[in-house]
Amino acid sequence: MPRVIPEPSFRRYSALKGAPPRGIELNMDSLDPVNADNLLNSSKPKSITTFTNRPSRDEAMAAVRTLLAWAGDNPDREGLLDTPKRVVEAYDEWFQGYAADPAKELSRTFEDVQGYDDMVMLREIDVESHCEHHMAPFLGKAYVAYMPTEKVVGISKLARVVEIFAKRLQTQETMTKQIVDAIETSLAPLGVAVMIDAEHQCMTTRGVHHKHVSTITTRFTGAFKTDQALQDRFMRLAQK
Ligand SMILES: [Zn+2]
């Protein structure tokens, strides 16, 4: 069952102001986001919901003022007057992944690999993301590899795919799977391996306050799943 996005109360207001539909595709897998096993073993079909009722910039700034007051401060004091504007601009950057399409990034492939038949791997791709539970940053590195068939993709595109998913709200588990799925679907390679190693500020700065705990998620498909030696090589290269 797809998750139901509640009808936002600002819908009519946006429509009146002629706000253009944003056409965001949200991947709304109805999976328990904290249970990686459940996620990875799920065979449930994906559902895509199109979110078109984006609030206006003014509405977003008003919401930031509300949060400032909720934090206990006075949104009208001088130091905070421009904060809603800055926060909204920061959101444009942090969440720009909603407006981008990973499949498009991977659509341009090259077929002349001159017999190259081993893994292609990118190490230490920066991950700057926000968890969907707290909207708190999680920061780390991603390691992405695939075994090409006759098609390869520009290597910068793999980093771009990581960035697109990172600049959306999700969990590290879903992000790991989304990266794998995007590469599988676009390149149909012999296998994909993804590892993400990240520190979640919702865990280090609040709640349990465990400093320096990092979360590792992995996902292997095809040859990386069936060939233990290949998987070991990926993990060694990732950790070197
Ligand atoms: Zn969190």
C-alpha cells in the first residue's frame, strides 16, 4: 500500500497564487524505514506519488518563524529577521535532489570499453544528506561499484546519482537501495555494490548522544552477491 500524502491545507492558496506544479517524484516505498532487512528483502512493488502542492516561499518562511518561536526565541529580534529567508534558501540547496532525475544522469552510456571486464568503482563520494525522521544532517562517504557488461557510464554520473538521492529526505538504508536500483535499471550491469558509511547528527547531538558512531549500510546485487571473492575485493578497496 502506498503511503497517503495528506492533502496540504495550503493547496488552494498555492493554486490562487499560480504556483507552478513542481512535478516532484517521491519514492514512497511503504517499508519500515528503520528495518534494513525488511527493506532489502521486500518484493513489494514501488509506488511513485507525484507531489505538486508545494507551498509558496512566503509560506515556507512563515513556517521557519513558527519554528524559531517554538525553539523559544523571538523571530522579530534583529539577529533573526533574515533567518527565515536564509533557511529557505538553504533548503533549496539541501533538497535540490527532488528536482533531479537519477535515470537521466545515467542515460548517456558508452559502449566502447575495449574489452574492459572488471569492476568500476568510485571511492569516498561525499554524502551530505538529511534523515527523514528528524531532518537532521547525516554526513559520510559512499562507495559505489558496478560490473559493466558492454555499457559503461561517465564516472562522474555515479557520484551525481549519490548526490541526487542524498539531497532528498530518506534514511541511509533506503538511500543505499535507491542508488543500487538506479544503476541496475539504467545500466543493467552484471552486479552493483554500494556501501555508505555516515554519522547521523540525530544520534550524535541528541537522543542517545553517541559521538563518533557511524552507520554502515551495504547492498550487493548480481556478481557482487554471488561471488564472495568479488564482494571481498570491493570491501577491501572501500576500506583502504
Ligand atoms: Zn534521524
